Amino acid sequence: MPHRQSLRVGIFCVLIAASSFSCGENQATKPNPTSSVTAIGAVEQFLNSPAQESRELLIDGRVTPIEWNIAGNPSTVLMTGSRGTGGGDFYLSVRALWTVDRFNRPDGFLLLLQWPDRVADFLQNPLVTSADVYDDQANLLIDCSQGDSTLVRESSWSVSDLEEDQVIVEVFSDSLGSYPSDVWRWGAGTTDLCTPVNGTEFLGAQQDGDTLGQTTHPSAGFMEDLYTSGGDPVRDQGNWTYMHTNHAPGSAVPIAIASKGTRDTRLNRGKPLPYVVWKKVESAFGPCDIINPIRVDDAAARDKTWNPGDYVPSVRLSFPSESQLDVLAKGGWAMGKWGLEIRRDLTTRPPDIEGVAQPPRPDDVHLTPGRRYVIRITIYDGTTHRSSASDLVPIYLQPRS
């Protein structure tokens, strides 16, 4: 996060480290922190055409007035390193909604978090090579046909200390901050990029394996979902988005790179190649893979082979499953500020079986309009070692008038 003395002024009025500029002003003014958040009741689906097709509030990381103005003015929450683990002090903007569906039934709980960050960090401990395929005179330095294993040699790779931006949201069971509580984790690289693709755009995309959620939340990724009764949080049921590390234990050599297969996989199933190896279209990394997939997709790079300092993402992503599908999220970074949109059903249930609704999931805190709860938010700025955290913040799911 920015230090106290760092001020960033953009076209829009944004919260900054210890001060903010009000619209039309040129002097720093200190925002007034608020002690609670009110979740306004709203309709989640817009029925705005003669055909009455619905469009849900989009979880896409783009903060638009049509979606969030109904929540009213944001609450300003003070984030401090003293409550966390030595991170910076800054202000977090929080907006909240709870929604009903088209039949006026309680539906979803949504949060919008916005905070200052001068640089967006997407890479989580990337694997960095020291190998060079060609020298400056274009002489080949690696010849795998002669048994040269330089490219996959342990001494050619190391693990970078770069880490992603992360957010953890804790949702407690009542207004006193009692356990059990839900714990949701978002990572700018390890969860945020796990989004569906349109099967009509990517021929050969596998149903659910690639297209899960494309019709209801086409831009949303998945936060990791955990649960605690007061001890260490434990995972909810299901696979996480990054169950698959891209290197063996004790090794820094990549297992896989983005595939250049029979169909156009240059887009890595629509995932950015610099941040993600999508597990369903990956290929094993071998001594003859002298082309760096990231450089191939970079038109500015003349030399497409591996060069010292090139890297491979350290995790392989795929869609989560079961209860790990419950919490949707997407972050967007622009002009020194993150905007993170989050959505979860008020009451989570497994899919219906033969049309019969299943009981609520036992590993989630279920939310009821009209009741008060407590949340706590922790933010990591490109590190897992230093965090900034809020106090326990009361949140009221205000009934609809």
C-alpha cells in the first residue's frame, strides 16, 4: 500500500493512503471513518427490455453506477498494520447489498471493496529461469537433440519472492462477532483469473470444464471458501482454483507451460498467459521447449526463446468444485486503486437433486435480511508477510421498505 506521505491524484476522486482529495479541491482532507456498514436490499436482476430477459448484477471488477449507486454512500473503514501484521495504514471503501430475485425471494449478498494500491501485483512466486537459448550473435546455446538438458536443469530455475495482492473477508455468525465464521480469500493471480469462457468463442471448450457460470456470471472468478469454529480455518468441500502447483516439491523447474496445441490455445482459454497456466490445455515442459509462450504472445519481443529472467507461473489453475463454487469475486485495478466485487448466496445449498432442493451447506454462515453480523477485512499488498486489517465492522442487512 502507499505510505502515509504518498499522495496520488487522478481524474477521479479516490481514497488515498492517509488523506483524500474531495472533488474540486486541491488540498488533502482526511475522510471520516465509519463504524458500521449497511447492506441495502435491492433487486439483483434488471428486467429492462420488452422481452423481459434478465441481467444480473455483474461481478466483473468494473464498478458502475447502475449497479452500486443503489447501495448509497460507501462506508469508510480504517485499515491499519497494527491490527494486521505490519502493513500500511490506509482507508477502505465498503459498499454492501443483499438482493431478491425476480420472484422477490432472498437471493444474494454482495460487497464492493475499494482501496489504494500504486502497483497491482498478480504474480505468486513465479518460476524464473537463468537459461539462454541464443547468445547475442544468434548462436544456439541449447541443443536438446544432443541431450542438452540445460533448460530443465535444476540450477537453471529459481522461485521468485514476488507475491500477489490478496484480500481475506471474515463473516461472523452474529452481531457480537461469534464463531463459527466464514473466511473468503481472493488472490489477484491465484483465484481472480479463474473465469469461464464462451463455448461459441473457443471451439472445443468443455461443458462445465471451461464454461461453468458463463451465462449467469460470465466474468466472475471464485474466492476460496473456508470455515472456522474458532481455531485455524479449514477448507470447505471441493477443489480450490489452484490445487495444482507448477513445480515438484523442493524444485523450481516448471512442470507445465501453456500449450500451443491443435487449436488456438494462445489465449490459454481466455486467461492471461503471463499469470496463468490453465490446467486443461497445458503441456508438459521439456528440454526441447525452447519457445517461451509468454514471449510468443508479446508482439514487442523479437526473440521468442527463453532468456535469463523469463518466468513461468508457479500455479496451474482449473475450476473449483462443490462448496468452493459458492463465493464469486472479480477485481479490477485502475489509476492506483483496486475495486473488488464479491457475491455469495445468502443461504448456500448444493445443486438440486431431481428437482428437490437440498439443505443448506453446513460449512457456511447463512445470512438473513433484518439481522446484524460482523465482518473483518484483511489486505495483503504483494506479500504474505505484512497485512493491514480492519477492526470488527458491524454490518446490518437492512429490510426492504
